[in-house]
Amino acid sequence: MPTKNIYFLSDFHLGAPDFESSLVREKLLVQFLDEIKESASEIFLVGDLFDFWYEYRKVVPKGYTRLLGKLAELSDKNISLHFFVGNHDMWMRDYFQKELNIPVYFAPEAFERNGKKFLVGHGDGLGPGDKGYKRLKKVFRNPVSKWLFGLLPPVVGMGLAHYLSRRSRAQTGATEETFLGEDKEWLLLYSKKILQTTYFDYFVFGHRHLPIDFQLDDKSRYINLGDWIHYYTYVVFDGNDCKLKSYKGMENKIIYQR
């Protein structure tokens, strides 16, 4: 029996910048998941699936019915799903675990598959620099901040969150990212530092919104998953090797250093 594939994808930012364009991306994502369901043994969703997500104790965000239904279907088919929180959907509670049987990770996690070692994470706040965001991340990850936000009525809290998220996306998501160079890419530098003490075949991250496949040494590679806003990129591991692909045939946009 042929080895089934493992898929990695991230940064969909569903909900942004508006309902109509988000729905187009959601339908495309559901179509992709439907196409790979027979060939997939595992699927890793590596953060920022939503542009904002907050679970009140009795309320979850409106929308995303198609996607959540597809994830439930895949889970019921015994396809292992993994969800990593990103900086836009960090306030997960237990909805995915209880309703969809999907484990949720709040930090990079190590996996070994078919003899290959992976370090997987969203990537926000890792590596040198970006000290302002790292301070802000500590504030938002603080349970008190999460509790205080929960005191707001959902119509107020979600409205405020989507307003701030739209402003952020308008500033950072309107243009494509550019490769900063080997000495300035924070996640690449982070991967190199980890590699000094712990071996991994693949460092797989999101957050950067730029598809990158970078050879760190003779055996290890840093891969950034890009996004489903500009590139529609994902990684497929066939049991032997990882390949970074684009669902819309935009492989010419991938940054290769092999």
C-alpha cells in the first residue's frame, strides 16, 4: 500500500478583509481539503487560519461553516489534524479539541515521521528582533488579557477585534513580501540557532507570508509555508521528501535556496 501524504499549510486569515473575499478563499481551501482527503494521512494547519478568533464560554465566532464542516468530515475519516495558533487566532479555548477532535498547539512542536524530524510552529515572536511585538505578545497571551476581553459582550468584542484586524491587514497584507536575505530572515536565523544543538530535517513555519525553501546545511531545510492570500502555497511530505507547491500554480513565486 502506498505511503499516504502529510500536508502543511498556513495563513489564510479568513474573515479579512471582508466577507466576500474571505468566502472565496474559504471555498478554495475547502476544495483543496476535499481533493487531498484520499491521499492524506495528516494535515497540519500552521496558524492564522482566521484573521481573528475568540471563544467565549458559550459563543464561537459566526461564519466559517464550510471549513469547520470539512474539518469535522476529515477528522471523522480518521485523518490526523493538527492546529497551531497564530498571532491572529491565539485566543483558542477548547472548541477545536472537543468539537473536531483536533489538538491545538501554542508553541513549536517536534514530530518524527518516517524517520524524518520536523519542528513545526506558526513562527510569530521567534528569532532575534521584533522586540515590540514580543512584548505585545506577552500581554495578549496573558490569561488576564484573555479574561478581560471575555467581559465584553460578543457584539462589542468581536466588532473591536475585526476593526483592529482590518487595520493591521490593510497595512501589512496589501503587497507581497520580499525575501530579506539570509542574515535578516528571523525564522531562518532561529532555525539555524536551534540546529546548533538539536537536529531537524525540516523546520516548517508560517507567519512570514512568503513561500521559502532554504537549505540550511547538507541535510536540514527551513521551509516557510507562504499564505493563501497571494500564493496559495502548501507543503506535501510523501514519506521521503518535502515539496513546496502552489495550489494556483504560482511556484515561480517561491524563494528557493538549495
